[in-house]
Amino acid sequence: MGSLSNGHSIDIKFTKLFINGQFVDSVSGKTFETIDPRTGDVIASVAEATKEDVDAAVQAARHAFDSGPWPRMSGSERGRILMKWADLIDQHTEEIATLDTMDAGKLFQFCKMEVPSVANMLRYYAGAADKIHGEVLKTAGKFHAYTLLEPIGVVGHIIPWNFPSSLFFTKVSPSLAAGCTMVVKPAEQTPLSALFYAHLAKLAGIPDGVLNVVPGFGKIAGSAVSSHMDIDKVSFTGSTQTGREVMQAAAKSNLKQVSLELGGKSPLIVFDDADVDTAAQLALIGILFNKGEVCVAGSRVFVQEGIYDEFEKKLVEKAKAWVVGDPFEPNVQQGPQVDKRQFEKILSYIEHGKREGATLLTGGKAIGNKGYYIEPTIFANVKEDMLIAKDEIFGPVMALSKFKTMEEAIERANNTTYGLAAGIVTKNIDIANTVSRSVRAGMIWVNCYFIFEHDIPFGGYKASGFGKDYGMEALHKYLQVKSVVTPIYNSPWH
Amino acid sequence: MAARRLSSLVSRSLASSLLQSPGRTCGRWSNLSRFSTAAAVQELITPQVQISYTQHLINGKFVDAASGKTFPAYDPRSGEVIAYVAEGDAEDINRAVSAARKAFDEGPWPKMTAYERSRILLRFADLVEKHSNELAALETWNNGKPFEQALMSELPMFVRLFHYYAGWADKIHGLTVPGDGNYHIQVLHEPIGVAGQIIPWNFPLLMFAWKVGPALACGNTIVLKTAEQTPLTALYVAQLLHEAGLPPGVLNVVSGYGPTAGAPLVAHMDVDKLAFTGSTETGKVVLELAARSNLKPVTLELGGKSPFIVFDDADVDKAVELAHFALFFNQGQCCCAGSRTFVHERIYDEFLEKAKARAMRRIVGDPFKKGVEQGPQIDVEQFEKVLRYIRSGKESNATLECGGARIGSKGFFIEPTVFSNVKDDMLIAQDEIFGPVQSILKFKDIDEVIKRANETRYGLAAGVFTKNGDTANRMMRALKVGTVWINCFDVFDAAIPFGGYKMSGIGREKGIYSLNNYLQVKAVVSPLKNPAWI
């Protein structure tokens, strides 16, 4: 029983591996501790998957794919089951939101919105399951040809800790709709909601073996997934460094297909014609939302010189008014970083920033002496060769700088190894259109930020990865295209 | 005459169970003597449902006709009146269109997010599922189709259709388009506005779903005119749709006759789109009225004289059973009925004998009775028309193999009827009979059968029975029809587009194609300054 502030308490029901429809201990009997980042206290001990467990999970998924009902039932039948799963999730919003807040330090108010939104995402893909269309093709010769879009097989999903619920369903929903079976490795920091979802999946009628969840560590369980000879596709969301390892493991094992959603250093570009107050608010949310633990965080803010001073002043005022504290408190805007390692990493980047000569406008320190809280931090006069302008910090640390012309802003926005997202704030349609096409990133938000929707594909350019999540696009990551060709005689048309 | 449309899971449930034992003898049905209708009609089973809704549904409220008039709805088993229903005319249509217009121009429906629309459609599907028994009973009572067919295949298909369209609502994609020059080009798919929809009596609920599902998913508002023979179930489900959260004015249902209620809807200057399912004759009038009024775009699902072609390599027993099903299903009241059964000469005699035997085993009776395969025709007009065609067949010297007469003295029951030696120029081989009358024709080779199959003004569907892949591939391209079923028939699913070539209609319903009927396409072009690429 975890005891929480504000009267929240929760019984942690699921801490074992979920394999072939059963909650089981790990083969080794090993467990690991999942921590409450508000205090550093242990929430629960969770079964730790090692290679043997991943093997068992893959075997179950393989069997479910090769001989089970899931890929053999119609898309509409799969859709009905996913709809039921969504309804069950809606019935457990509070409980699951509590798990995510405890496990990840996320705002409870946010998690209570996030959980229904994952149910909605499931419904989106439930409605997509019967809309996967191949094509009948034009041939130069006298042939009849068409494509079949087949489920790719057994999928390995490796998901991060910053949005344990959203990212679980970002991966699981389209692959289930496509008819795949899967092994999901949640992040070791946040295994609890994934296990709860697995329990509900079984209640909804997802057949045993279709969805397996194996909590554990990247180096052990994650690497067993990405190097497995019997997994047909690995889908990874996480750091760029780990993404490289996943891709290498795939290359060295069975050349399984890979999709990667990795890091970012996304620019938010504010032009002179913007409403300064709105733009400052957008920039603030862009870096502080979810404590900056967001792959698309607007961590480089470029502001045109005409409004720079006013913008900077408003931004700092807003940052100082930002409330950091226990994420269960309704007035709190920012909880603790997810764990000690992240916490220390962010503080060391802040030190780098100071040493490299950026101007610290506000923040820069840890808060309190318990848990992993960090002040909203803004650096100005950030130069492009500084570490804080190049690396993904994954914390509440903004790199602010000034620009003169649109061309300069585009050039500097693109001067990064990443290409995940970008924001543009302007009233000018020509600027909006030109910058939208010029920034090499997978998602452009014009006069908004963080707009994720089920129907809007999302994924990176460059070292931010490849393959799209969301939308009908995401289905294609989990489908094989098979062409079928046969001669046709005496056809009245070609 | 209004008309048609087919179901569904039929080929998976009813049909497959039928197909498993094509050689089934009378023994299994020994408690039901052949053509036992007379007895059945005398002791009609009382339907387990109340008739609660008989008024128009306009702007979210049930209202009487402006004129105060009503018309009778009948039980085709007996010809007796089961309810009096508000009779719509031009004034009711005006009121309904004005409600739909306001709901489109000012109401929340097109303005809410597609996901919210989709949730309302899903809730509606759940409600229909809960009311399946009453709805199926009402459908059978007013239409005469077997209750088991309504309950076990049509109601689940109705639910399936709304799940399907709910899933489309949030996936309607416009395009961005490459410009030949420095332009940024987008294509918006916008709801078209107020849709007028006219549906037939042969599948009242399924036709409701085919029309209303895509129109609502796309964000339109609707004025629906039901067939005068079958006004009841549409009112029932429309009420459930409002219970599920549909805002008032989005779906308005007006009951009435074609010339007095249908025509003013079709000719209305404030209706942006018209969709009609019915006879080819009426379809022509609809298109003309649309042309004369405001040039509203029209989709038409009309009649058919669909060929069912059996090659000599086919499994004869299966082909016989499926050809029987293709024609007799729903009392033969299907627009896509396989009403010209072409059989290769090498298997013709065997086929004919078995087809006749199968027709003679068909169980006709009270459609509420378990095991009954065929109920009464919809009304006296259809009943007499079918009997006229049977006379015409006899007079033109086709061989009447079985059936040909009325059953009993009450209601509109007709014996399953098979003609052989049917020639292409006979009326029964050319006209849509829309009744339980199978015409069997002989052919020699593939070229001949392609030519003859296509020699019709219709082009709705076709069945091809063969084990040969090359034959199947050639036939599927050579037939001028909107649906080709190979070694199956009447396989309907929400995702499969349906519609006709030639005088069988314009446009397609169901599937992704149905959405186009209810969307306007708007291109948006703006210059690009110094784009990184075009």
C-alpha cells in the first residue's frame, strides 16, 4: 500500500510479468524497485525480466501470431475488442492516473486527462482496424496485380518513462489494430500502469499471448527484445544513443524492421509580429510541460530582436510564478524529475551553461532536499556551440536567444542533429508557410505547441528517428506489403 | 414502386448453414410441410413489440403531419393495418429541411470534433444492439422478412455499419497537393450540407444505415424519407440516435409517398445533396428533378438483373444452393438478386434438377416462425406484379419447373418459382421482377456468356462460379457491374463499396467510397515565398 499526500492511497495490484495472459514471476526470481520520485521511496518491487523471460514472451507472441485467433479475426472484430478495452480504461481513470503520478512524478491533474485520452486513442485505432486498404495496381504487361497489407508479425515495443500511458498506447494500439502480437518492455522507472493495462486487456478479450508485458532494464530485457531472432519488428521510443543500439542489435540479429522515435532539440521561433504575452506563455509551456521531460520540448527559443526585450521580461516573470511541488496538489504545475540520474544530469547541464557563459535569467537550482525537484531555468545569450544549445537536456531548462531575419532563424533552427518538432509564432501567413517547409522536423506547430492528436502523424527527421506514430501512418509500421501478380487473359481493359 | 437492397452477414451465417447441407431432405423439416403457409397465416404469431413512433421526427421532436393526414402501415402476412403513420407532404418536407438547414448552418453538429461525432455514433450502435429484438420484430412485422434473418444478420450488420462509419468520422483526410510553381495547396474535405435521402422498403434498417451512417460521419444534416410500406423501424432507430446524443435537427425523418413527400425533397432548393435507392424508373425522375431545381449532386442505387454464372468446373451442389440463395433471399426482393442464372450446358440438366428440388424444399410461411425461409411479398402491388411476370414467363414459353402460384388466400405469399429454357429476349429475362422467380438459362462458352450477361440495361452485380483462376480473373474484369462475387453471393460488408454500372445507378455506397457522396472538395491555394522545396 502506497500512502500519498492529499489522501491518495493505492494498492499496487500488478507487479509481475504478463506473459501469455498470466501474471508470472521472472524465471530468475529477480525483482527491482520502482521509486516514488517525490521522495525517493520505494513504491513496489517488480519482477525483472531477463533474456529467458523475453524468450518466453516472444514464444507466446509467436504462437499467438502463427496459430492464434488475433490475426485471423476480422479487423472489425479486433476493433470491437479494442473498444471494450477503451471502456474498461475509462472505468479505471483515477487508479491508473495515480500509478503514473506516483511512478513518474507527473501531475495528477494531467494524468487524469491523459488516461481518458489513451482510451480515445484506442478507439481511433479500433475504428482503423477495418480500414487497412491494399491497392489494385496498374501493370505495363497483361497482368492482374494487387497488394495485401499483412500484419508484420511479432512486434517488440520499448517505451520510455516520460509518458508511460500515452506511449504504451501509441505503440500498442496501431499494432494491435493491424493484427500483430507483441512484447512490450516498459521503462524500468514506470512499469506499473503498463501492467494494469495488460490486466484490462485480458478482461476486454484480447487473446492470451497477443500482448505480453515484460518490465525490466534496457541493457538486459530491452536488448533481448531488439536482438531477438524471432521478433519481426522493433519499435523504440527513447534516447538517440539507445536508439542507435537498438538499430545495431536489429542489424546484427535478424534484420528486423526498426522504427525509432528519439530525442530532440526543438526550436520555437517567435517573430516580431507575434502577440508577446501569448508567445511567452507558449514558450514557457513548451519547455516546462511535464518538467521538460518531453522529446518535443521547445528547448531552443529564438526570438526576433524587435520584441526580444519585452519577451524576455515576460518570460522570466512567468517562470518565477510557476509552481513546483507535489504533483498530487492541484495548484502545482511541475513535479519532480523522474529519478536521481536525470536530476543530476540536468543540474550538470545547468552548471555547463553557466561555465560556457550563457546568462542565467532565472532558476538554476534544485528545490528542497528531498525528491528531485528543479527550478524552472532560463538561459539567455545562448550560442549555438554551447552544450546547452546542442544536447537534449530533458529537463526544465530553456536556451533563449535573439535573431534578426527569418533566414537566420531558419538556419539556426536547422543547425542541430535533431529534427523532431518546431514551433512558429507569427501572424504572417508567408512566414508561417515558408518556415513550415524550411525547418527539417517532423512536426511543425504554428501558433500552438504540443498539439498531439490521434489522426496527426508524428515522428522525426535526422537523429530524431524514423517511422511515424499516430494517424493511419502508424499502421504502416506494423504492416508488410505483399504484391500478388498473375497473368490475365483477354481482359477488356488494362 | 420503391425498392431494394441486400444484407450482410447472411452469407456467413444463414447462407453458410444452408450451404453445409445442400442435399438436406424434407426429413429435417418434417414438422413443417412444404408450402405450409395457409396454416401458418391462419395462426399468425403475435410480434413481441409495441409500435411507439408513428409521427414525423423533425428538429428532435415527434410531430404530426402539417396536414394532419395519416396513412396505413400494413402487416404483409395478412394485409391488415398495424398502424397509422403521419403522412408527409411538401409542407412537412419544408419544415424538415429548414430544421436540417439550421442545424447545419448554426448547430453544433458540423462544428463539434469528428471524435465527438464518432462517440455519438458508437453510443447509438450500442443502443441498437440493446434493442435488437424489438427492432427485428418490428422489421419483420412491417416488411414480412424472416425474423431470424432480421435478428441474426441484419441487426448485427446495422450495428457493424455504424461502428464502421464512427471509425471514419475522425479519419476523413483531405490532401496537400504539389504545385506547379511556388504555391501551397491544400484540399479540404468539408461536409456537403443538408442531405436528402430516400430509402426503399426491402431492407428498411440496412438502407437507413447505408445512407445515414456516412452522411453523419462526414458532419452533414439529413432529411430522410422512408418508403411508405416500411416507415416504422426508421422512426424507432432515429429516436435512439437522439437518445445517444444527436443534436436536434441533424436527422429528420418524414414518412410518406414518393410523389407527395419524395418529390418535394428531391426538388427542394435548400437541399445540397440527394441520395436515392429504389427503382430505375423513379431514379430517372429523381435525377431530372435535381437537374431542374438546384443542380444538387445525386447518388442513385437502382434496379438490377444480375447474372449468376455457373461454369462447368463448378461444384454443382454448392452452385445450386448459392444460386437459390442469390435469387430467393428476402423473398427475391433484392436489387442485386441473381435473377438470370446462366448455367453451362454440360452441367445444365443436373443443375436444373437440383435447383428445382431446392426451390420445392424452400419453406414459406409466417416469417416469425422458426425455420421459415420465405415470408410474404411486401404488398399487394408487388404481389400482383410478380404474378403478372410469372404469367408472362408461361406465355413466352419458358418452362415452369415449379411454383408459379399464390399460397393461401390471405397475405402476399408466392410459391418459389423456377423457369427453365429461358431465352434472353423474354420479359422475365429482361425486367427486374423483384420476387421469388428464378430464370435458368443455358450457355456454351465464356465469350458467349460474357456477351449475354452484359446485354442488359442494368449493371449492379454478378455471381461467377468456377474453380478456374483465369476464368474468374477474366470474368471479374469483363462484367459491366459494380460488384462481382466469385464463388459466393450477397457478401455485404460495411467496407465493400456497392453500386451500379449503367442504369443500375450512379455512385457507390459503403466503404471509403461512400464518404465522397457527402463531402465537398475545396482546394485552397496560397503563394509560397522562398520555399525550401515545392
